Amino acid sequence: MGASLPPKEANLFKLIVKSYETKQYKKGLKAADAILRKFPDHGETLSMKGLTLNCMDRKSEAYDLVRQGLKNDLKSHVCWHVFGLLYRSDREYREAIKCYRNALKIDPDNIEILRDLSLLQAQMRDLTGFVETRQQLLTLKPNHRMNWIGFSAAHHLNSNASKAVEILEAYEGTLEGDYPPENERWEHGEMLLYKISLLEECGFLERALEELRKKESKIVDKLAVKEQEVSLLRKLGHLEEAETLYRGLLSTNPDNYRYYEGLQKCVGLYLEDGQFSLDQIDRLDSLYKTLGQQYKWSSAVKRIPLDFLQGDKFREAADNYIRPLLTKGVPSLFSDLSSLYNHPGKADILEQLILDLEHSIRTSGQYPGSMEKEPPSTLMWTLFLLAQHYDRRGQYELAIAKIDEAIEHTPTVIDLYSVKSRILKHAGDFSAAAAFADEARCMDLADRYVNSECVKRMLQADQVALAEKTAVLFTKEGDQHNNLHDMQCMWYELASGESFFRQGDLGRALKKFLGVEKHYADINEDQFDFHSYCLRKMTLRTYVEMLKFQDQLHSHSYFHKAAAGAIRCYIKLHDSPPKSTAEEDEEMSKLLPAQKKKMRQKQRKAEARAKKGAEEKNEELSASGVSKSGKRHVKPVDPDPHGEKLLQVDDPLSEAIKYLKLLQKNSPDSLETHLLSFELYTRKQKVLLTFQAVKQLLRLDAEHPDSHRCLIKFFHQVRSMNTPVTESEKLIWSVLEAERSTISQLHEKTLFEANNSFLEKHKDSLMHRAAFAETLYILDPNRKSEAVKLIEESTNNIVPRNGALGPIREWKLKDCIAVHKLLGTVLLDQDAALRWKVRCAEYFPYSRYFEGSRSSASSNTALKQLSKNSENETLNHSVCTQNVGSITSNGKLEAFKQLAI
């Protein structure tokens, strides 16, 4: 570096490098300018100056200088290396790899460049190249531990675990007998555990167990040793020894569910589906009773039997589990029990049990069969649990009655208002839910979780402005809305995106959904620094787990929701494109001169306000100054805060397909993925891709209403296509004809016959009848009245059960809303839609959508007025005036309390 310079300038060049590494950018810049005054064409100095400027957010200058430096000295590995670092800082990893490879052609043994290249290869999952680079590093520096470990990890990631073990054993052969020293014991122990996990992965279980016992004294993490040993023993079939070890682990942590699962496997009492025989249930019951006597304070040993016990034994165990938690007042009790509702019959037993407890406490102040008096709060927590139970079963009127009684009993408990808010949300009254969530928030303004719950309810009620003001109470001062984005607050962005989509504001909706997509890109980038850190700190098992997690990152539900939301926005944008400038000018020409003038004045004022606001924000941010290093810690103002530019795309469907491909790769088992694929490719008129989506839907769930709807729609469209003329059209036609015969639903049937057969199978299901009606209307629009009649003749049957209070009906609120939209927008029968709305208002009296009698959208004028003004209310009239912020109760609670009367 700087070899072609005189000694004085060569020292200055070293100072530039040192200043860059220590982030003293101004000092480095000064040194670079001193060299360039004498040697203005020195390529390496130009490149280093450019790299320094890049760190000071002067990117365009940086690229110009680095390119100029490279042009002046193409044979310099420094120039190529710097160019690679520049690309790396902009996440242009493929270009950076090319630059590093060019640098290595000039200086093939440069350790720094090889190390940087290996990090990029790990990031890009170029595993073959990663192995080659780590091998080269090991060859150049075999006395460096990190190079041995890196080479081993590279082989492991490249699916060659046996070679990774050989490398680690070779590395151990280079160590002295008394290794490791005291300050490296943890790192060495982690390496040994990694090696044992590799042996287990290779299937060398006996060898892994022998190695573990031999090296146990050198491993610091004794708990990991025991867990690894018991895992190996169980896989080897040494079940008695494994059982003893599991019991030992349980004595150290009797609330670890994995230890109980392992113990069950050792005694032969574990099934994935949980369908145990009566004999197995008796043996399990006996096992957990014994364990319960040993670990009396363990909650796991009392909770696990509830999953396998049946009948009276289940009731007795549930009773013993629930009573102390009600007395103690544990708000999360229902969440703990909620998985039991998926077990047939257990929900009914729980209902009878809780009702008996409620009756006994209410009449005698004691539990049944107990002589001890319970505190008054026990009744309140019992009502709290019962309200959540009825909410889970869809009995919203009973749930609200119970939670209202609990609130009347103890009106100062925040959880009661939060649960009432949740019940109202499930019942369909989002505005009332937001009001109660806001009341809960005002009872503890320092509780971030309750604040977040309130924001969620407000967004579900489409009170976006109010939700934003409430959310920023827990962000830093300054540009608070961007803080929410910087904090990667994805639930907020998803909920607000859905709200904007419901309101038809596609620009803002897209902005939010694409913001979530960017977070996942950032999370993917965040792994970069760990490629070197984990090898240095020897956290190798965690490192491999992290890489596997990153490879599955885009299968996370938040990403799926964001990508699906963006696709729906683009589809809607394609179906209803915004007006062009010419159309707007045409509409303007129809206005009177005075109206035109007024409209233009409004537009000019709006533009001026937006410009002034942006300038003020820039000034505020610029005032924060520059750091000592010369780097500005200032984020540029968002030039498109409302997503208007995102709507200015020539082909929305092509944009949507980018996100669809990510869903197809990462969420192939989701029906929504292939439903969106069907909608997109139908609009793109890609026949085979549309058919591929249909086949995927049939693979996942052939009896699903949406699968049937897409199947019939597709073949109806195919039937109405023109006779094929070109060779490609004939080929597509022949493929479809051949494939149709393989689809069981259509085999030797017309589309009408397939549709009728589908109805016969599912005539008691509302959504299946709706799917039949829609496809019938598509196949023959003249039979619309028949389709409408079929929907209206659907019956909301009562679910058979052994519960004590109230009926449970089959229909779900969201399904009824979907049917109402079908009647109004697809079948185009407004009278039928109105009749359906009136009918559903009886089934769902709290539903705001159906204007139920107990909802905030009912005929009560005062409530209507409150609902209408919810977005515009001033928020300073509440008693909640603590110093947390100015957002307070929206004042609707008292009115909503009357809903239950």
C-alpha cells in the first residue's frame, strides 16, 4: 500500500488507512488531500479518499474518486479491494465479489481480501466458493484457530459434516496436552460440543457419546453436556440410562417441557398426535402423579396431564390446576388453557367446571368441598375466565355479560377492560373495542403493551390518525412516525396498511406493506457481521442455527401478510387505475371558471404547505450537526410519505409478481399464496400458470370453497376461449385436455355436474353453498335467482354440545360478511344483500358491519354521532393527564357501557 510514494507520503497513506479503521474520517481526508497535492493521479490515495467520503455520506463523490483511482492504477489490489468495500457498503454483494476476485488475481495471498471475500460468500450462500476461500486462508495461516474453525464450518454448511469433523480432529491434533488455558476454556468447550453435534448429524452416535464422556472435563457448559448426552442415549436405545438422566435434569428445572417429553419417550409413552389408548393414559397419569409429588411447585407437571386425561379424570385434574390460579389472580390462565379447546369435549367439561366454581363462590364464598373462605377477588377472576371462555366459543352476549359483572365487581383492574375490548372485537364492534382499549390504556399510561393493544384496536376500527398519535407516545422525540419504521414495528405497519387498504388509500397501504418487506431485507443483511463474530467467539452451534433461520426468514407470517397485502394493492390498482393527467384536465375543463380558479388555488396552497413542511423538517435535521468523524447522522426526509409515487407504475401486475414469487418459494403450503397466483395470472392471461395455481389449490385442499371456485372459473374461461390457431395455443389446449382427465372432481363430468356434486357433499356449509352459488352464476347468469335463493335458504344450525348456557351456532361473522359482499358485488342483488344484512344483524347483534342492535352503529343517535366524530375528536378532556403524553381517552366509554343494557 502506497509503495510507489516517497517515505513522507507513504506514512501519510498509512495514516489514511488507520484513520479509516478508527473512524477518524476528517483526519484521513486531510492526509489524503496532502498526498494528492503532490501526486494528484495516485490511484490508491484517490481510492482511499473515496472510501473515506463514502463513510461521510458523500456517495456520488466517493464512487467518482474510486473509479478514477482504479482507472489510474488498474494493477493495484488496493484499488480493487476499496472498490469492493464500496459496493459492499451499498449491499451490492455480487459486484463486491467480482472486485475482490480481481484484487486476488493481483495479490492472491492477501489475507484481508480473502477474509472479506469469505464473508461475502457466506452471506450469498456461495458455499463451494466459501469452502475454497477458507481452505486458502488455512493454508496461508495454519497457526490461527479461527481459520481451522472457519474451514470446518464451511464444509458443514456445504453439507459435508464428516469432512468438518476430520478438520476439527486435525486441529485438535495440533494442540498441546494442557490446552486450553483458563481464559479459552469456554471457546474450546463450545468447539467440542460443535464437534459432537456434527458426529450426531453424521449418524456416528456411539462415537459422539464416547467423545462427549471423554472430553466432558474440558467443557464448561455442563447443562449442554447433560442434554447432549441424554439425547444420544435415547437415540442409541439406552432408555433406562436416558430416563435416569432426564429425571436428573427435571430436578434442576422441573418446568422444562422438553424434559418431560424426553422422559415420556424413554418410558414409551409419547405419541406425536397425542391419541393415547386407555392403558397408556393410566400409565401416564401414574407417572405424572409420582412426578407431582416430587415437584410440588412445578406448574408444568400439573398442566401437562390436562392434554391427555379424559372425562372425570380430566375434570379433577383441571379443577386442581385452576383453583390456586384463580385464588392467586393469574390473568394468563385462559391463554394457558386455550389449547385444550382443540380437544373434543374438553371445552364443555371446562365450562361446567368453571360454572360450578362460580356458583359455589357466589353463594358460599368457598370452592366446592373446601372449608377455606376465598378472597373477594376470586369471584372476579372466575368471571374473567368465564368471559374469555364464552368469547372463545363465539357466545359474545354471555361473554360481555360476564365481563361487565367482573368490571362492576372490581372496576380498577386493567385486564378486564382489555378483555372486554377483545370480546367486542371478535363480536364485530371495532369502534367499541377501541374505546375500551383506550380506557384500559388510560388506567396505566406507562404500560407499553396496553398502549400497543389500544393502537391495534384503533387501527382495526380505521381510526388511523388517533392510532398514530397514540403509538408515538412510546417513541423518541423528533420524527416520531419514522421512528416506528426504524424500530421495525411490523405489527403496526401491517395493521395500518390493512386499514388504509380498507379505506381505499392504496398509496399509503403499499407504503406500509413494502416497509415491512424492507425490514426483512434488513434482517437478512444483519447476519453479515455474525459471519466473523461467531467464528471468533466460537458460538458455532448457534451460528449454524442462525443461518438456517435466515434461510427460512421469508416464510414468517409477517412477511407473508405484507407480501400478500402488497399484491392485493397492485391487483386493485390494475383493476381501478388512478386517473391520468389528461382525464383530470378533461374533468377540469367541465368546471365553471370560478370553480377552476378555486381548485387551482387549493392545489397551489397544498403544494406550498407540503414544500414548506419538508424544508422545515430538513432544517431541523440539519441542525443536529455533524459528528467528530465528519459523518452526518441524519436521515433524509422521506420524499414520498403518502406512497403516491408507488402508484405510478406502468404495470402493477408485474410488480405484484415479484412478491408472488417470494410467496411461492417461501409459503408454498398456504392457500392464500395460490389464490393470489390465480388472480394475478388470470389477469395476465397466462393460462398454464393459472392452471398451475389451480392444481396447487387442489393439492392443498380440494374441498375448500376457494379451490372449487377457482377450478370451475378456470375451466369455464378455457371453454369460452377461441379455437386454438397457433402451435403454442394448440399445445396449451392439449395439455389442459390431458390434465383435466386427471382431476377427480371433473372426471367424466360437465362443469354443472361437478358443481352440483360439490353442493351435495357440503350442503350444510354456508361458505360451500356460497361458492356453489357464485360458480352457478358464472356458468349461467340467467340462474342468478336460483343462486341467491340457495344462499338465503342456508340454515345457521346449533352446534351439538353439553354446555350449560346458551346455544353456539355454526356461522362465523367473517363468513357472513363475505357472503353479504358476494350478494351485493358479485351477484348484484342489493335486495338480497339487505335481507341478508337484517338476518345477520340478529345473529351478530354487536356487529358494526351488520348494524346489530347492540353495536355502536345501531339506531342510537348519540352513539352514531360518537362513531362519526371518532377520528376528529380532541383528546384533551380525559382525566388521564399524566406526564406520559397528551393522548387520552376518546370519551366514548360511558356511551359504550350502555350497549350491554
